[in-house]
Amino acid sequence: MFSIFFKLKWFFKEHWKSYTIAIILLIFVGFIEVLPPRILGMFIDELTIGSLTSNKTLVYILGVAGITISTYIITYFWMYKLFGGANILELKLRSKFMNHLFKMTPTFFEKNKTGDLMARATNDLKAVSVTAGFGILTLVDSTIFMLTILITMVITVSWKLTLAAILPLPIMAIIMQIYGERIHKRFMEAQDAFGDMNDSVLQSISGVRVIRAYVLEKEEQKQFHHFTEDVYKKNLHVAKIDSLFDPTVRILVGLSYLIGLGYGAYLVFQQQLTIGQLVTFNVYLGMIVWPMFAVGELMNIMQRGNASLDRVQETLSYKADVRNPENGKKEEVPEIIQFQDVQFQYPSSKQENLRDIYLTIRRGETVGIVGKTGSGKTTMIKQLLREYPKGEGKLVINGNSIDSIDLHTLRGWIGYVPQDHVLFSKTVRENILFGKEGAVEGELEEAIRLASFDQDIEMLPEGLETLVGEKGVALSGGQKQRISIARALIRKPEILILDDSLSAVDAKTEQKIITNIKQERQAKTTIISTHRMTAVQHADHIIVMEDGHIAEHGTHEELMKQNGWYKEQYITQQTKVDADEVEVKA
């Protein structure tokens, strides 16, 4: 049960001073809180025998008042130190968790649902934080404070009466151990179910337009009801065990009271106790109620915290399959990129996704990659991004293997515009400036012009300050693409990669963007993956991908002479464009 403290020993070592001060003050408060009942007993005994004077009464009152004020002040400091430490733990774990996620590759996210990761980053971390705060409070109260009261009862009242009154405690310890083991398992199941429900909510919100378009609201509601019902049932299982803690403790506390009153009254009649001592003893019994409840609460908190920390550590223990090399090379400029017999297979794939790839890209060249859907265009681009471990063969930059180059240097060269438009729920300005922190207004305007987005700015309700909504929901597909392109261009990257990033813009806008990029990036490398042949016909080199290998390669003119797939697609697309123009004129 207490293994969570060993798992968090790295944190307690860092903040041992704060926790030591908090625990010492907490123990000290426990010591002085046992004094008022003793003072009350002495007061009653002196009142009974008639020896109480006004001066003594004043001393008793001032004594209790002084203890109360001291308890108030000391409690403020131990609470500040203890719960402040718990908040620091939550902050550190959350930062550690997020930093870990940023290092993960697509393989990790294929195995872990977003909703479950969110549950671990919120609910589970909060449960761990509670353990480091309220958990330590209940631990001290259920052990040291209880022992302090029991020792005081033995010394100041009667060891026989104390021993009789605590007979139910061993029974409680056994029952709580059984409860604790059961609640740990069921809490883990409840948290897993909560993660699944979170993931379902995320998918439904992000896909709400498609759900409405296909009139699937009822089906989605049924599916969501299934997840919420599962969460409800598993939390109910936790609650059933949880709800046994209080009544169990109350029965045992009641039993202690019965023993204390019954046997205590007997000892008074036998003149082995005074009335004041019996009153003091019963006040102490009342003070034991919270520590006894704390035992049950401690079991609950520890098991929840343990289960949550296990889930968090499960994520943190996942090793990224692409890591930054030690002493990675930090080249200034990628002069030449060479694919030498590159072979690659996704971890989840049963066959090779790339094979026999030979390609040389020199600085300043524009390379077009075309091919059917699933032919390997994006897979080839991802080799440069190092999203997956390097396959067989060699991929070298400036003569250095790509896996020997510092990851931050490598990705710092690249401006990447993926197929999926990733926009944040911020303004247009903030989304573009995300590509380069601290960019000046002139750089922003230039990036917008190159991406041919300048005219659209005027049509947006708040211009650059327009909120794009979740994942750019307030924008058209073409606008999303051009914001993504502007975000990449503002970095002025050495290597610009457009992965089917012009599919949602019309042919005229596409040509304008391509022309802008060609003019402004003459000394830098550009890689364009597309389904439109017109987007790459200006390229210095074009490769045609088919089933993971290069089927054709050459310039536009050379490929048009080969009578292959490229020529066939180019003619087909041009015929369609001409037909559309005739239809518009008609």
C-alpha cells in the first residue's frame, strides 16, 4: 500500500525540507491538541471537590485559549508546506508527462488512445497529488496522532481502560487491508473505462460534421451511452467498496465508546478513576474517531494514488523508438541528401512499404513525388522527418547517416506541411507565427503573400485576429492549407516539404503558390508530394512511386517522352481541366 512513497522518493528527496517541516509541525500540533481534554478533566475534578478558585479558572481558560491560537498558527504553516509540496509534485509530473509525449513517435500514439492519455494527464495525476498531500496528512493522523492520544490515555487516565477500548483496532486493520486490495483493482478498471469514454468524446466532437452529414447522431449517442454506462458501473463497483469504509469505522468506534463508557463507569465505582478522568477519557475517544476514519481514508487514498501512479509510470516508461543520438552531428546546411537502397516497413505492416529507393537531392533543387494513393509518397517523406526508426539501406545528409544527426538540427532544417491540416484553436496570426516565435510583422506578411493567403485575410471577420476554431473548423479546406503553408514558409526552412498540401486549392491558386515558392526558394530545397501533375511539372526532378518503389524518374519533359503512368495522368488531368474551362465559358 505504501509503495507509492518509494516510487516517489525522487520527489521527496528534492523537497525533503518542506515535508520534514510540515510533518514536524503536524506532529507538534497533535501533541498540543491532547492537552485541552486533560485540562478539562482537571477542571471538573477541582470543581467536584470544591477546590476551584477564580484564579485557577482564569488559568485554565487562558491555557485553552493559548493552545487554540497556537494550533491555528502552526496549522497554517504545515498546511502551506504540505499541500504546497503536493501541488509542486502535480506540476512536475504533468510537465514530465507532457515532455515525454512530445518525444514520442507515431508508433506510441497508434498504441495509446488520446482520451486515455488525457485521463492520465488529469485525473491520474490529481490522484497522485492528493496522495502526496492529503495522503501524508491521513498517514500522520492515523498513526502518530492516534499513538499520541493512546499514550496520553495510558499515562494520564488508565492503561486498563485504554487497552479495553482499543480492542476493535486490530479488527479494523484486517478489514481495511481486504478493502484496500479490492479497491486498487477496481479503481484501475474505472480509470481505464474513463479513458475510453474520453477518447469517444474526442472522436465525436472532432467528427461532428460527418456524424450529422450521415445522420448518425442516434448511433453515436448509443455508443456514448455504452461508454458512460461502463464508467458508471465500474465507478459503482469502487463506490460499493468505498461506502463500506465509513460504516465499518463507525461500528468499531461505537464499540470503543461502549467499552469506554461501560468499563470506565465500573472503574469510577471502584474508585480507580475520577469523574474528571472519565470525562477526559471520553473526550480522547472522540478525538480518536478521526484517526480511525483516517485509517480507512488512508487505504482509499493510497490505493487510488498507487493505481494512478502505475498508469502514469506505464506511459513514462515507454521508450521512444527514435531517440536523439548522443553527440549528434550539427551540420549548418544540408547540401546533399542521398537515399541509397532505402528499405522501410511500418511496425504494424506485414510487407515492405519502401524498397530499392535510390535518390539524390542537392541543395536548391525542387523534387516532385507523385503516384497513386498508397504508393509510398508520404512514407518516403517521413524518412527525412525521422518519425520512425531508420530501415535498411542508407539515408545520408552531407555524408552523415541521418540517425547520427542531432534531431533538433534535422527538424530545424525542415518546414513540413502535412496532409492533415493541424491548426490550433487560436487566431490566424498565432497559427502562422507558431512556425517562428518572435517573427516580425514583415516576415508574417511575406509568408502570407507566398502562401497566396493575402486576399483571404480581408474576407475574414477579424482579419489576422480571427479565431480559427477547433482544428480550423471556421475555415475552408483551402484556407487551412494555405495557413499551414504560411506557417512553414515563415521559418524560411532549408528543406520545405509539401505533402499533398495543395489538394484543396484551385488550379490558379496552386500555380501562384508554386511560382512564389520557386522564385523565393531558388537556393533552398523543396520537396512536393502531390496527386496533381501540374504542381510538379516545373520541378528539377520528378519521381513516380508505385507500390513502395520508384517506377519512373526524370524531368517533366523526360517523363512525357516515356509514355508511362506520369504522361497518362498528366494528359488525363489536363483534359479534365480543359473540359471544366469549356463548361464554365458555356
